Amino acid sequence: MKRTVEQLEHTEEFKRAVEKCKTQRSGAGKEPANCFAMVTDSFKKAGKPIYKDRKTENSEYVEQGLEPLDVKIFAEFGG
């Protein structure tokens, strides 16, 4: 079974904030490349949504992101 990663779409508010940041930093003579990370950080701290809520019924897709898992690995050594 082939599994792919589904790209999640950003909210309109997040997109506008990133573009506004890029415009402001470019106008100030600063590097606008850091805007995505800066806006992501500020949205997380404020508890604002970054991605649109869009769930898929298709089991072939996996949502992007990492989840912590408890994993035990056992190995058998022969001699």
C-alpha cells in the first residue's frame, strides 16, 4: 500500500500575517526569509490556528506532522 503525506493548507489569517511580515521586513531592509518561522512561533504562542481543519476519509493519506511515540526495541544477539 502506497502512503503519501498530505500537505495541510494554512489559514487565510496565517497567510496574510506571513505576507505582511515579508513586506514590513523588506521595507526595513531586513531579510524576509525568517517570516514563516516568526509567524508560526507567534501563532503557536497565541493559540491561533495555523492550518485549516480539513480531515480526509482516505486512509492512503497521512497528515503532516510528528507525534511522540513510546517505542521499545528488542534485539537478539547470537554468538
